[in-house]
Amino acid sequence: MIENYLLEELVTFQKLGTLQKTAAQLAITQPTVTRGMQKLEEELGVKLFDRQPNRIQLTAAGELAAKEAAAVLEREDQMVTRVQNFVAQNRALKIGAVMPGPLIILEQMVGAPLFNHQINHRLLAPAEVEATLFNDQLGMVFTNVDLTGGDLVSLLIGEERLFVALDRSLPQANQTAVSFADLAGMSFIVLDEIGAWKDVIDEEIKDAHFMYQNECNAMAEIIHHSNFPYFTTNVTIKDEADRVKCAIKDPKAVMPIYATLKRSRYTQVARLVEHMKARWAKLPTSPSSGGTNVLK
């Protein structure tokens, strides 16, 4: 079996082009690199280098060998990472999300996780989900897309509904429900960490001005001392007398929530998923305070 240090020397030489630079990069001597490359040629039984008096370069076989060596080293790194992440996951399952709502519900479920877990509060971009699950960096991710297929399964938890809180003086506050088009051109106070909901409002509300806030307390102060509208959902809705909560009737204002995980983890999280479903079923489907608005 070819030792990894020989593969690393070959890959480094392919990147840097000289024995001197290779030795410096790997913190070894140039004769050590020379001996290593000769040993690798002997083990493979092929000529990897074209040696000239003042120059050495890879042959076509050497280029191929370097490419394959890089792939072997990368697979080994991935294996180490996956094994380490797997062990970590079995100590405490890490749970993430692409939107904050499900994590809020999870934190409110006193005694309900039913196994040792940790919440990853950094919201994921949708493109990150599959890689973090396959590499066992996270054991479960709440997503707004069904990713069932292959080794993954997505279990529907419920629906998160987007509402808008409007000052009573605004004409839209007199409507039973509003559309995204009704909100065009308005200025909103928005919490920065809203994940997938940010894409929805950015795409659906034309010519709007979003004033993103990093801290919940700062946002609460601005809301209290201004009449700017803001967004809430059936997860985060609160009773506030100075705002009218309006449902948004567009289809994209309703986001399905899935628990997405590897099929091999289903038994581990099944009870938690059922608890989440039961808790989600109790959430309002329309604003329950600040007016008589209903989703139509």
C-alpha cells in the first residue's frame, strides 16, 4: 500500500512545480522529496518524472497520478471528518434550520427533545443543507423544501404563515387580508436572521425598503417608537395594541416546514418529530390579535 506522505509529496510537486518549493512547503529537505518520488515510481512501476539536467517535470502518467493522489487524500480527509462528525452527533444530535421558526418551537418544548441535542443557531442557506447532513455536521435540519430522495427523508411538520403588523393609520390595515402587491413601496423593520423568509419578501414585495436589524432588542425599541410595519408569523405573533396584524394571502406567504434528515436517523428523531407536529398543530393559522383579519 502506498503511504500517504508519498501522495502528498506528489500532489504538492504538481502544484508548485519544483522540488525546492515542494520541500519548503512540506518542511522537509529536497533530498527527502527526491527519494520519496523515486520510491513512488518504484511502487507504481511507472515513470512519473521527466528528469533533465536542470529541470524536472511530470510525465503524462505523473500528471494522472497526481490527480488521483489528490482525490485519494481528499477522500481520506472526508472520511476523517465524517467519522468525527458521526461520533459527535451520537453524543449530541445537532439540529439546524433554514428559518428560525422551528428552532423557536424546539426551544419552547420543555423536556420534549427526548434525546441529547444541540441547536445550531446559525441559519443555513438552502444550498448548504444536503452537504451538512451527508457529512454529519448536522443530524437534522428544518427546511422549507421536501428533499426526500436517496439517503434523505423530509417529514412534514406543519406550515409557517407570514403576517404583517401595520400601523392603524395605514389604509392597508383596514383590509381583512393583504397581498404582497399591497405592500409595494413601503418601508419595513426586519430582523436580519429570518432565513428563507428573507428571500420571499425580497422577491415578492416590489420597491420596498427593508431596514434590517441584527438585535431583537434594538428592533423592539424601533417598533415601539415608530410606526414602521414589520413581519411576524404564526410562530412569533404577539398581542400588541398599537399594530394591526394582517394575514398575507399570497401562496408564498405560507411556508411548509420539514424535518430533513438521513433515513438512518429516523428512529432516533421520530418521537421528537411527532411532538413537533403536535405543537405546530396548535399554532394559529391567522392573526389572533390586533384586529379581525383572517386569511382568505
